Amino acid sequence: MQDDYYHDLSYREGTAPVRTREGVELYCESTGEGIAITTLNNFFFTAPFWRDYTDELAKHYRVVSYDLCNHGHSTRLEQEPTWEEHAADLNALLDALEIDSTYLLASSASTQLARDVALAYPDRVRGLVLAGPVVGPQMRRHRMLQRAWLRTLNSHDIPVLFSHMYPEFVSTQMIEEYGTPGFLGLRESFLAMSTPEELNNGLTLAQKGDSSTDLLTRIQAPTLIALGDDDILLGPTAGHELAALFPNGRCAIMPKAGHVPFLDDPVGFQELVRKFIDEAEEHV
């Protein structure tokens, strides 16, 4: 069972980095053709991690995955980028890839980046898929968890942090079905993707930014809230209330899934995204 949660996190050899601003180059993978879907990392993921959760989508769309500045194989700066700089990097990345507009696929903390990009560069965003979102009314609770994760990281190490986080972001069903082998397989992937410094910087940044719900009412792009009904941060009722804040929002509940719902059902999640995009494109 451990192999079920082992990810091929190797980087593609010969992949040229993409320059986005002075002194910054981003590692980027592009797979498939057609309408673009761009994945956004939540400081715990790297670009290769997305392959197992976008492989079906890549048969129908162009899937772009990249490492944020200061993470993975992208440029390291002394100063951790701001949310505004991360958004500007994505805008420049789309320019370099000659992508006029894209759907953004974000998870947990990166849903804040997706929101900010949609507000700063609305013409670049065809739609948003927010999986386990932490924008809107529930940001306070998420930031309390992040502060607890930071204390664990700084007092111990990444393996202890993973043990702390695991029952909070993984569904009850996954914990029961995969047991120790699943825990160890996912921990191996988790340890391979980040350094303590990266996690510290990412978790610190994730606690910053405007938490106003009014921002969501300004986003005109079609928005899908993809929510596991076992997400400890956001229940189904609150998920539908969150979706209602977006002018063109909807909420889809994934049964027995946790805070990162595509971990529980990669195929079902991708079918959900494909249906959302196909319906959104009908109204373009």
C-alpha cells in the first residue's frame, strides 16, 4: 500500500527555467494541449507532485505546473516573496508561455494566491478551482492551525510536523484504509518536497494577506469550491456559503474526502474539474 502514496517527484531533465523578473527563474512543466490549467502550490507541494492528480486532465487540456520562487527548483532569494510578487511571477510566466488566460487549480493556502491573481489580473483567469479553500470567513481558524504547525516545526523537525498535520488534513477514511503503509508513503513524499526553511517561510507568508470576504465578491471568473465533507476546516454548509460569496461560484462536495480532496479520489476530482471547465466554456 505504501506505493499507492509514493510520488515520483523527480524533475524533468533539460527543462529550461522561465524568467519572470530580474533575478527570478521558475521551474515549470507543461503537459497536454488546449485550454490551460495552471496549478498553484501551497508551500507543501512541488511541481512534480501534481502529475498524479492532473494526468487525466492533461489528456484534454494543457496543464502547467511550476515551483514558486524560493521553493522547489525555482530561484532562491534572500527575501521571501510577497503574495503580490508571487502573483506577478505567475502573470509573467503566462506571458512567457504565451498563455492568454488559464484556469487556476489551487489547494489550501494557495487558494489565497488564486484569489489575488484573479483580482490583480482578471483577464488572465478563465476560472478558479479552489480545493479545500482557506479564503473567506474561515481564514482565522486556518491561521491558528498554521501557527501551531510552525511551533511544531521550529521545536522539532519535519517528520514530527508531518505527524502533527497528518490527521488534520487527511480524511478519516484514508487513515483507516491505508493505515501505517499509507502514512509512511505520504510522509516520504512530504519530506522530499520541502526544507525546514521553505516550510517556515511558506507558513509565515500564509498567515499574511487580506482576509476580507468582500474581495471574493469582486471576482467575476467562474469559481468552483471543491470540498471534502471530512475537511476539518470547512464543513459542507460553510462551503456552500463561501461559494455564494462569489458572483459566479458553486460548491461541489466530495464524499469522505479531507482537506486535500484530490488525495482521496484523484480520478473523481479530475472528473469534477473537467465538468466544471466544460460548463464554464459553454458560457464564454
